[in-house]
Amino acid sequence: MSRISVIVPCYNEQESLKFYYEEMSRVMDEMSKDGVEFELLLVDDGSRDATLSEMRQLHELDNRVHYISFSRNFGKESAIYAGLSHAAGDYAVIMDADLQDPPSLLPKMYRLVTEEGYDSVATRRVTRKGEPPIRSFFARLFYRLMNKISETDLVDGARDYRLMNRKFVDAILSLQEYNRFSKGLFGWVGFNTKWLEYENVERVAGETKWSFWKLFRYSIEGIVGFSTVPLTISSIFGVLSCVFAFLFMLFIIVRRLCFGDPVAGWASTATIILFLGGVQLLSIGILGQYLAKAYLEVKHRPIYIIKEKDEAEKTDGASGDKLG
């Protein structure tokens, strides 16, 4: 009998959880007829609403439901890592609580892994219906850029919704970096992955927690975490600037010796100085991003801190640590 650990990161999802549980219960009951056991692991990422209370109620209602609550908001990446760390199943699946990751796909994903030999089955949206056009444009631009500057393959429209076997999960857990970008980590570890496509589904309740600024910061995490091309570009800018500055210096010397005109050209000189200063600041900023990530890594701070978890999780020896 196989066991699937379903990991659900939650941040302010009190309105969505009951709908998610109803839909997920139908899927779990259906698959249990084929000898599949489930544990539903809800991870409260420091929610400010009644999400934790909803989790406690679901745990009392169904012994398949377990929960972990963070001491503060550590981010979805930390919630995913915590869920994988506490998953005891032969397989693990990550999905959102807003039903944008349809639980109805899970039986097919399970069959693909168990019957066709895939190590993981991942999902991607073929449309972005319901998303603001500007967000969709920048999302597609990000994936195109990442696939050009990184050796890690990122699929446009990829979701975190993914079913993995134990080998895949253990490989992800072995990557204990503090700055995490799961979409890149999933591609970096390799293994045999099948992609399932589906139409975009809008949230069942509540509002998205991903503002444009948060998505922008998340994209920077991905670029810095999986590519050193920005450092190479800044180096190239530095070399070109030095060459240009040297040529301009020769031009000034020749002009001074031939025409004796030290005043003319001050506007172009000021423009060039501003340009070179901008290139320098840009290069320092790029270098600073990489240095900041290294600074956070060497601190060896925990990826998450647990404030509360249910009794079953407390007695589980594999998940007894409060620091992740």
C-alpha cells in the first residue's frame, strides 16, 4: 500500500481551506479504494487571519490532516521545504489551497509515476486566463530570460503543483540552501519528469498574495540563484567602459595638441562621466545581490521556525525539530 503526503503551503487562506478540503477529500476517498493512503500536511506560513484555527478544526475532523504553524511568515519556499521535511509518504505532492492546482489531476499524476516509471509529474498552465496582462507579459519574459542565461531548464507556466517519488524528495531535501527557488531546484536535480498541461483555474476564494513587487523579488531570487550571467555582463560592461575611456583620453590629448581648445566638449565629457558612473553603480548593485545571498547563506540561520504543530507531528521522531 502506497502513501502520499500532500503538502499545502498556506498564508491567509481561511476562506479557501474549507473548499480545498472538500475537494481534496473526494480525491483521497476515491484513491483510497485503490489502496492509496494519504496524509494531508497543512503548513501555516505565519498567517494573520484564522487559517491556523481552520487547520485545527480540520485536524479534529479528519485524522489524515496534520498541520505545522510557523512563528512568522517565512515565505512559500520555506513552507514547501518544511512540508517536504515532515512528509512521511512514499510520494509527496505540493499544491496550493486556493484550488488553482486541481486535485482532480492527482489520480492521473499518480498513475504516471507508478505505472510509467516517471520520478515526478509536474504541471504547467497553457493559458494565463484571469491574470493581469502586464503580469503575464513579464512572467513569460522571465522564463525566456532564465532559459537563456541559466543551465537549469524552466518551463513557461510551470506550477509548484508536482508529485514526486521518495528519491526525488530526498534529492530536494539534500539542497539545504537558505535562499530557495523551488522551480529551479526541481529542474536542477534532474530525474525523469512528465509535464501535464491544463487550463488556468482562478482562485476559489480570497485574493492572491503575490503582488507585482513580490513576483519581481522572486524572479531576482531565481536569476541570482541559478545564473552567474549578470556578473559576466557587468564584467563585460567594465571592460568596454575602460576601452572607451582610453580611446576618449587619446582623443582629448590629440585634440589638445592639435587645436589647443581645452573648453569645448564639456557637455560630452559630463555625459560620459555620468554614463561610466551609472555602469559602475549597476555593476556594484549586481555584485551586491550575489554578495547578499552569500552573506545570508554563511549565517546558517534556520529556513523556518515552528511555533505549533498537531500531536501526531509532535510524536513523529522524523519531524521533532523546531528548526528547519
